Amino acid sequence: MKKSFNGKLCDTNTSTLIAALKSSTDEVGIELYRTVRGVFFVFKYIKPHKEALQLLSKPEAMDLYESLPDQKLDYDETFDY
């Protein structure tokens, strides 16, 4: 999914997946991403009908990261780059 927020492009296909929470059937999920320019956003979905992208501040992304069980990158790699 792709969406622009005030000139900041958030694209799940070109951004780094940082952490996630998915149901066992992958029907419902929350995924935290970072763009190549360091913009954080969350992708939420309920298949097959609802999808949403939301821009996050760095502190909001840090809080969400700590609540998601499937962390793809470690904390320092995610927020101190």
C-alpha cells in the first residue's frame, strides 16, 4: 500500500518492515515501517476489506515498536540510524 502525507511517501513495498503483530491466519495485522528517509508509519489491515496507513512521529514509533512482538530489527538499528 502507498500513501503520501504532506510530501512524505509511505510505501510498504519500498520501506523497511521493523516490527509486526499478525493474527495466526494473517487476516488482521499491524506493521511498523521506516522509509529510506527515516519516516515512520504504521500499516493496519483487516482482510479483505480494510487497510490504513498512518504517519507516526519517532516517539510514537518507539512506543509502538515496544508493544509489537515480532521485531525484525533491534531497537538501536531501528531508531539510532
